[in-house]
Amino acid sequence: MSRILDMRGDWAAQPTDAMRQAMASAVVGDDVTHEDPTVIELEERSAELLGKEAGLFVPSGTMGNLVSILALAPYGSEVIAGDQSHAVIYEVGGYAVIGGHPMRTAPNDRFGMMDPEFVQSLIRPGGNIHFPKTGLLLLENSHNVRGGCVMNVEQTRTLCDVAHNAGVPVHLDGSRLFNAAAALGIPARELVADLDTITFCLSKGLAAPVGSMVVGTQEQIDRARGARKLLGGGMRQAGVLAAAGLVAIDQMIDRLSEDHENARKLAHGLADIPGFNVDMETVQTNLVFADLDGEKSADEIGAALEEHGIRTSVFGADRIRFALHYQISSSDIDRVINSVRQLV
Ligand SMILES: *Cc1c(COP(=O)(O)O)cnc(C)c1O
């Protein structure tokens, strides 16, 4: 049996040997009292990388988004986000359940973009007894559900301006921020210059076993740190995990464009197969969504691929997702395309 290709998500990427070695020899301390030197180094490096004042290590991207919402939006204020955003769909409604924030959504188009004029129309400044006041605008880049599409600097700035002109802060769910920056060919710090707080994941395509970072001003991060404790995310010798995060930042960012090349190769290969449709314009980073209009359902194709040792994610009745990461090589893509051909 050949090696299993886990393409369900880039989160399936397992820690590299360098990460495992760094974890084994990490210098640690108590991170709840902010004494873990490796966590402190990771937080400082992350902030520096994105041109912000301070950083916070959190166990997950979900917690990163939630502590940012808690840090930026006053209790009871309304959050505006894209209707297809991860925070709205996949984070158990934490913004409402824990944060006490109602949510208003703007449609995400095929590329994950929101119409700035529509966002503007959703903002409510307060002062009307019927309305919650808008507390936060939440963006996502790259856009998970919209196939890993990228929002460029100008699009980001336009949406930030709409919010900031109304005194509303902006948080970026940048779980795959470095994929977006690589696709645009710019340093990530340029892409986040207009944003207030940013979450990015160490545990997606960067392959760390656990963890995400939040960056922002010192004051915002102090509040986020309090929120992390409230949520039970204060960890003790977390430097063991942060050590892998440092390797992720040092060694895994610059290679992301390889995943993007492999994604394009896979997308072209799949698009040539009858019954498989790929919206090529949306293949911008490391995710490939295929829409099926053949005899077999996505569930059936997913199960059949699983028998070939290829794991994918099924999105609804006729959509299937392949995620690229460092453990999926160009020759693996040939194998995936051959397997799909055999199935249909
Ligand atoms: C994965 C992901 C998250 C959440 O990260 P977890 O570490 O799984 O909690 C948030 N936003 C986006 C866009 C993601 O892809």
C-alpha cells in the first residue's frame, strides 16, 4: 500500500523533524505568568514579522479570533463579517455564545470579497435605541470557504477605511495570511498594515503541531491575554509548542509557493477529467475545490479516494476539497490525478 496522502486540510501537515528537535530541546518556563522564554521569543518575532507592537500565542485559530473579538469589541456591540467566513460558520458561534456579540453578515462573493459599500451600509454608529452599535469588522485572508482566494492590499485598505472612518476597528482572520502574501508576492506585513489585530495559524500550511498567533498593539494584546486566560487558554510550559512555531516561521513560510504551484497542477489535472469542474480563477493559493457533476456524489468520490490512500474533505453533495501542504509533492499530485481518473 502506498503512503497515505492526507489532503483533507493543510492542518493535516505534521510537524517536521526540525520542529520535533526544537521541541525536545526548548528552554521553557511558566507562560501564564509570561515567563516562558521560547513563547516570549515567538510572540516578539511574530509581532515584528507583521510590523505590530505585541503578540500572543494561543492554542488555536478559533481562540485567536475569539480573543481578538473580545479585545476589540465592547460587550454587546455588533460584529460585521462575511457570510462565508470561518468565524461565522465554523467557530461554534463563540462571538455570540461567549462574547455577547450579535453578528451581521455581508455576502462573500466568489473570491471571498465583500462589497465595501454594502459593509458601509451595515455599520451602525450607535445613538439609536433600536440598534446595537457596530463594534468590529472581521475580514479573512486567504478565504477558506472561497477556495483560498486572496484579498490584495488595496481591497484590504478599502474595507479598513470604511470601518476606521466610522471608528470601528478591524480584525483579520489571517489563518493563511502567509499563503495570501506569497500569492501576491509581497511581505505579509504590507498586507496587514491597515489592520488592527491579526490572527495567523502556525498549524495549517506552516505545519506546527499546535497553535496560532495574535498580533496587535500592546494594549490590544494585553486585553487579548486576559481573554485567553478567561477562556482557559493560559498554558504552562508552552515553550515546547512555541519552539515548533519558531521553526514554522523560520523554515516554512518561504516554501508556501511550492504548495501553490502544486495546487495549480492539481487543478489543471482535475479540470481535464469528465465530471470534475474547477473554477480556475479561484485557485490562487493552496486549496483546490472541485465541483462534481458526474454520476458519483462527493461522498462516493471521497470514499473511493480514501481507498486509494487519498484523504479529502467533502463540502456538501457535490463539492470536494484538496489541500496542499509540504507533505504533498508534485509527484503525489500525479498519483492523485491518476486515481481520480481511474474512479470516473
Ligand atoms: C483553520 C481556520 C481557523 C481556525 O483555526 P483552528 O486552529 O482550527 O481553530 C480560523 N479561520 C480560518 C480561515 C481557518 O482556516
